[in-house]
Amino acid sequence: MFAEKFEGLVTDGVPEDLARDIVRYEFLFPATSFIDISEACGEKLSIVVEVYYAVGEELQLNWLGKMINQLRVGNNWQALARESYLDDLAWHQRILTANIVDSSDKSGSAASKVQRWSQESAASLSRAKEMLELLKAEIDPNYAMFSVVLRELQTLAQQTVVKN
């Protein structure tokens, strides 16, 4: 993922040193979430990071973020909406990660935790994935479509909250 983003920037004419810094900073963005989740759930930081990226992969959240970034902005409201969508996406990934980590015992790999969560949340997960596939099929997706998909991710996160 790092190499792909780096190469894309360099191909677009960004100097290599700057491209490397940009990509590094992108990967720092969720770091505070990793630490917060690790401390709150008592899980190793490495497991939290692996779960975060695994759930992102499961739900294709990097693709979704790229698509949100590509939304055309025609006015200030749309610019605010796009930034809001990106914030919501990051928050949903954080909450899903925390829910998965918190709902599992401290043994087992990140992959096994995500697999267990996927099985336990099969119906909600299926609905969210279906919405993402519908969005992928759109030739010219608009703000309303992303709003609906993000709402579905919010619902998924809410339905997977650990009930103690």
C-alpha cells in the first residue's frame, strides 16, 4: 500500500522526498486511534493495527476513501460534505476495530478475530458489502450515494458493539 501510494505521487511529478513524507504522514493519521484502542481494550498494539487494516480490507474502506476523495466539489457545502464523509469513514473504521478487538479474547491472531467477527456479523456485514457493490457499479456516484453507504457502515458499527 505504501509503495503504491508513493509511486502514484512520484508518477504525478511529486519529488521523491516529498512523496515519501506525504505517504508516511498518511499512515500516521490513524496511529492515535491504534493507541487509544490498545489501551482501552488491553490488546497489543500490533494486533490492533492488524485488525484495523484487516477490517479495512474486508470492507474495501481504502477504495471507498479514494472514491470519496474523487467526488467533484462544486461549492463550499460539497467540500464540507466530502471532508465530513472522510471523517465519518475514519471513525467507522476505528469503531469497528475497537468492537472487534474488544469482543475477542486476548489470544488468537488478528485474522482470527476478524474472521470470528465476520461470522458473527454475517447479516449486517453482507448488507454493507452489498451497498458497496452497488456503489461500485455506479458510473457517476454522487454525494447521496456515499451518504447512504456511510450510514450502512455506521449501522454495522452500532450492531457490532460489545454488549457487556
